[in-house]
Amino acid sequence: MPDPIAGLPELRGDCARCFGLCCVALPFAASADFALNKPAGKPCPSLRDDHRCGIHADLRTKGFTGCTVYDCFGAGQKVSQVTFGGQDWRTGGKEHARRMFDAFPVVRQLHELLWYLTEALALPAARPVHPELRRALEETERLTRQTPEALAAMDVAAHRQRVNVLLLRTSELARAGAGGGKGGRKDKAKGKDRRGADLVGARLRGADLRGASLRGAYLIAADLTGADLRDADMIGADLRDADLSDADLTGAFFLTQPQVNAARGNAGTRLPASVARPVHWAAAG
């Protein structure tokens, strides 16, 4: 399937048009993912005056793996250039900065939904729900363009739930053709429904997971070497340190760049067109 996001660069993070919001607005704690503690609203010590990361090329070696697996789905430039009209948090005063930092996480969630809805509209099997998906996409985009005050007060969880009903139906339709969805020939196979499953460290080498629902599954450090994940629903699956070497994810949908970045893979890993092969995979190989 062609990259459904290719014509929508606004759904990919553009640091050159952002004021380093993820490096300031969000908190992180010293762990395997971050080398130090940082509270929300405080700039990372590596953030330069031009809003760019001073250690971007060395994030992994300096203990900031968490930064390399994060993606704002374009929310950073939306908040910086649209919501706040290009006025950065350094020059706008404390209240301006606070409003910007409050709006950013909300818009980030909405942009993630825009990513899923855009991909859903590119799935031919989901044609029966395309009209509803288009309406949901238009409404979500409208919500991203609200005032900072409206964004901060928004019940984004309720909107996510409404959109999720459509995404679930999309998943059923898309996976049915692969035998993994409702009514498909493999509908009774328990192995095809792994929603929310605890598969931490699971040995799934060469597993046939075609058309499987892996929504919200915990696949941390799972061995998926050579696994067949074609046409699988990957929304929310935790792939941290999962081994995707030689795995086939052709046609897998609702798979995002942060998920892929958090996993391990090699030159033999086959990915959907909507995500890029992480640079660190080549380095690891």
C-alpha cells in the first residue's frame, strides 16, 4: 500500500518549524530511556537557544534513547506556528509559555488520531466506513485549530474514544480479508486476537500473525524474528526492544514511527511504506 501520509507532511514532526516543545513541555525521569530527571516546563539542558538539540546525533550513546523513539506527529509545528502564530515560549512571557506547554500534549494526541484516520481512509477494505472516517478526520483537524484555552479544557479522552469506535470497525474490515477479522476464515483462531496480551519476552520466532489484532499488546523484548505480521493491526502495541529482524510487516496498519524506532530490526525487516527504517537498525547490524 502506498504511503498514505506522504502527501501530508504536517503529520510528521518538523523540528525546524517547532520551538523545541517536546524538549521543554514534557517531563522525563532518569531511567534506561533518559539520563536525568526533567520536570514539565523546564528546558532540557541540551536544548540550544535556537530550539535545536545540542546532542541530537549522539542521543543514544548519551543515554537519551527515549528521545529517539518519540514523535509528535507534527503537533510541534502546529502549536508553534498556528496556535501561537510563531511566537516562541522564550520571548512571550511565563503565561504565554504555560499556555503553549498545556496545548502541546493535547494537539499531539489529536495529531496521532489524524495519522490513524488518514491511514484508515487509505485502506480499500474500510470503504464502508470511509464517510464516517472523513467526518471524524475533519472534526479532529478542526479541534486542533482551537484557541489555547479551548485546547487545554478539551476532553481529549472522550474524543479518542469516539474515534476508536471507527478505528475498531476499520480493523475488523481490513483484517477480514486477511482471515484475521470478524467473519474471516480464521476468526475462531485464538492466536489471531492478541488485544492487550502480555507477550513480554514471548518467543514468537517465525509466528504466523497475519491479520492478527495486536492492539495494545505488550511485545516488549519479544522475539519476532521472521514473524509474519502482514495486515496486522498494530495500534498501541508496545514494541520496545522487540526483535523484528527478517519479520514481514507488509500491509500492517496503524503502525507508527515511534513503535518502529523502539524496536530492533535489520535489512531483512519488511516495513509498510508509512514508516521509515530507523537509522540505528543499520548501526546495530
